[in-house]
Amino acid sequence: MENNPNWVCQRLGVFPQAPAPTDKVGIALHTLHLQPLNGLRHAPEAGTSGWYIWGGGEPGTGADFFVPMHVSHLDQRCPTVLAYLALPPGFRFLVAPGHEDIWFDDSLLGSSR
């Protein structure tokens, strides 16, 4: 994997919008052992990055499915996602061994989770 944290954005031709290390993501820690690993990004607001990250199929709908975590802690808990965090709001990713899918979903820009 490329050392440049913006390599995914460069490959896709989009302007990187990396979150600050102190911004928070919503992460479903209890699902990170499941495949595939998913992420989606709403517009950032009030110290959040807009990112929601989980493993497995569709995310849960319970209020406690996602917990907040600072971006700076992802390198210890879920380093796979670091390559995707600079993707701008509206992007999604799905990764599994031997598979990567990245796409823009404009429905993510209309509302926050």
C-alpha cells in the first residue's frame, strides 16, 4: 500500500479532504472482525469527520451501534481505513481481502446519520 494518505483520492481524481486527528468517527468496534469493511462519509460538523465505519453487511440501526472515536486512534483499532479517510463527503468504500469498491453516493450529502 502506498505511504501517501491521499493516494486513493489521487487515483480517483478527487480533492482530498482529510479529517483532523482530533475529529471523531462513528465506528462499530464490535463488528470490525466481520467482512467486508465498510465506510461512508456524511458532511463533517461540530468536531466529527462525517465517517461511519463498520464490518459486515448493513449497519445496525440502534443508537449504540456506532461509538465515537478520534481519528488519531484508528491506526491502532482499524488501520485498513486510513487510506480512505481523505475521501470527500459523499463517498463510500467497501474492502475485503482481494476486493475494493469505492463510489460516490450523493444521498449521503442530504442528511446526517
